[in-house]
Amino acid sequence: MRAAVYHGREDLRVEEIDEQPLEPTAVRVRVDACGICGSDLHEYAQGPIAIPSDEPHPGTGESLPLPLGHEVTGHVTETGRDVESLAEGDPVVVNPIIGCGDCPMCIAGRYYLCDSLVNVGIHGHGGGFADNLVVPAENAVRLPKGFLTEYGALVEPLSVALHAVRRSDLEVGDTVSIFGAGPIGLGVLQVAIAAGAKRVYISEPRTERRELAARLGATEVIDPADTDPVRRISAATDGGTDVAFEVAGVEATVTEAIRSTRKTGDVVVVSVYEEAVSLNLNYVMMAERTVTGSYGYRGGARSRTGEFETAIELLDDGRIEAEPMVTGRIELEEIVPKGFERLLKPDSEHVKILVEP
């Protein structure tokens, strides 16, 4: 079968590889679509970061070269002999988080913080930029009748956004500031509105993304090249928002997110950073602000509940719009020039590109 295999920095090749064997408790999923994630871009441009290179991953025993892709949706084509929860033909979205089941975090149900976390499509166990992949049946989440399968590729990033909002202290009627209007930032915007945010302000340098944020319900969008977002947000909210989300992953926006909140405000850091950042902690201490990290979503034995379940419901009933966030659809052979390279351009107008094998 075909798969996009990561060999190292800026080296992603579409190759013929062997299909994965089907275990008794697993299912084979024919891939209908797989979204290119920001973490995929980080790995391609700056990696390997999380992808195991020198040493095999403790949970998979695999290392480079590895297939990529973890925002996966498709149809079940084969089930293991012990699988009763799914049948051939079922539309599913893949929850890529697999925990060891034995460490303190797994025992607490926080599989996404497992000491030996496996993220399918990053750490091994196949990948979604391929004709098919095999995953544990508990990690294949059935989609409801009438749900457009390709939109299942948005469930994973929306679950990241949903988890971030749940990690915050957001209450109905609160004001929110968001730094970064990529797929996760736009997801946070829609989830925050669905959760009852009164006003949402977004700082984003790219014109197309600002326009999309406004279309999706942002109260005001700010171009940080023209306007100081901290001053503008503070003036519009009489001292700052109740909650801020840092979703850009650069040093400047970390400080801006913190300073955009009122005294005792709440800041949630969602981004992956390619480099360490400097931070003046006086902005936290002297205003008694709280800074919280947000990583992942429920996975493992809880793959079908929590954020994935809610994200599917929000997409299915229209509270979150899927189509505006999909700005490109490409074939597998086009993944590098029309996918990764396009998204990495500083002036790229794209938000989410789906690879449809």
C-alpha cells in the first residue's frame, strides 16, 4: 500500500510499504481523509522532535523511518476476530492516543499523559497519510448516520481545542482572547462561543485567517503588525479578558496572552514550541494570574468518550462549522508540494488541508 513516510527533516516520501497485520482486537481502516496538523509541520520543518529517531519508541519499538498522519477518518474494512463493537463498512474517526494502561496517569484515566504515550502517526503503529492503517478497535470511534466522513478529520484538532477550553476557568458570559487563528485557534474560538463566551478577541497576522475568524464569530480580529493586541484588548474589555489562549507557539504571543488578561485572569497554553521561550514571570505573579498547560484529550480506553464524543456532536449539530476550516483537498502524491510546503509559507492562506488517498 502507499504511505507518506518520514525519513527526517524535510524528507517525506510517498512509498509502497507492507500493510500492518490485523490483531484480534484491532480494525483496519480505509483512509478517506487525513488532515495535516501543525505538529506534522513542526516535525517536517524542524524535526525529528517527538518522532523517535536515535532510539526506538518505548511503546511501539519503532523509529525512523515512520508513516505520518494522525487526524484520520475513514471506513472499517476488516475487523479482528475478537471485535464486536464495530463492523465492516462502519464510518469511523481514529483517536490516535494509546496509553500503556499501567502508569499512574493511565490508571487515573489520563492516557494522554502516559509515561510511554503512543500517538499513532507520530510514534509508530502506522499513519493516516496512507491507503489504510490498523488501530485498536477501542480507538476507532463510530461516526453518526449522515455525518460527512471527511469532516471526521477535524475531530482530532477540535478535541485539542475542546480540551483546552475545559482546562480553562471559562464561564458563561466571560470574555476571551486568543493568540493565533490556525486550526486549533479557530477551534478554540468556536468551542468558547458554544460554551457561552460573551466576547472573543483574536490576534492573528494572516489576513485570510483573520477573515475566517470574523466569519466564525470573533467579536474583533486584530492584526498585530498594525495594532498592539494587548492595548487594544485591554481597552475593549476594561482591563483585560477573563481567559486567554496561546495558540501561536512563538515567544512574543506567550507574553501577550498573559498581559491581555485582567488581574487574576486565566491563561491556557496550547501550542507546541520549537524553541524555549523567555518569560517575565512578574506578569504572572504581580497580577495573580494563572497559567495552565493543555495537552491532548481523552484517549486509550476512553477514546470514545470525552472530547472526541463531544467534538463529533458539535460538528454533527452544526454548532461548529466544518467546511470553512477546510481550505484544501489534495491527493496523497501531492502531500509535499501542495500540502506541507504550502502550509509552511509565511503568507499561506490555508488553514486545514485534507489528504484524501
